[in-house]
Amino acid sequence: METANQARVDALEAEYQSKKVSRDQLAATIPTAIVKEYESIRRARKGTGLTKMAKAGSGYRCTACNVQLPMHVAQQVHQASKVVRCPSCGRILWKGE
């Protein structure tokens, strides 16, 4: 049973290292200041530094904290000219696809 468990741990470690390499390559294409801001938020918010903005009735809400967003915040997210954070939880808002 210990050898099976060790094999599972080794497989998970290999998968983690593979995903870490992909993540580091992607992070290299993003401005350093934004990556640092994201990492800071992620550490403060238990692993979630980015969240999607979702349509909710006639407005929009943060999917992480479920707070209704002010219209000017939603407009800034849609314009995508700068990094916009949720006024309630502080996570970076993403408009989705």
C-alpha cells in the first residue's frame, strides 16, 4: 500500500511540475507589476486572486463574493484598459469570454 501511495504522490508531483512550467511561461508574457499584484491578492484570498464578473439581472456581480458591482466598475472591466479590482473582496475582475 505504501508503494502505491508513493507512486500516486510521484505522479501528482510530476503533474504539478508540468503545470508550474506552463504557468511560468504564461506569466512571463504578462507585465511584472500585474503578476505581483495577482500573487499578493492570491495569497491574501486563500488561492483565488482573479474572479469572473457575471451578468446578474440588469447589472453585474463578482462571482467570488457575490456582491453587485457598481456600473462604473463593470464598464471599466469591459473596457479592459486597466486592472480592475472588486470593491468588496479586492480580487481582480475578469469579464469572461
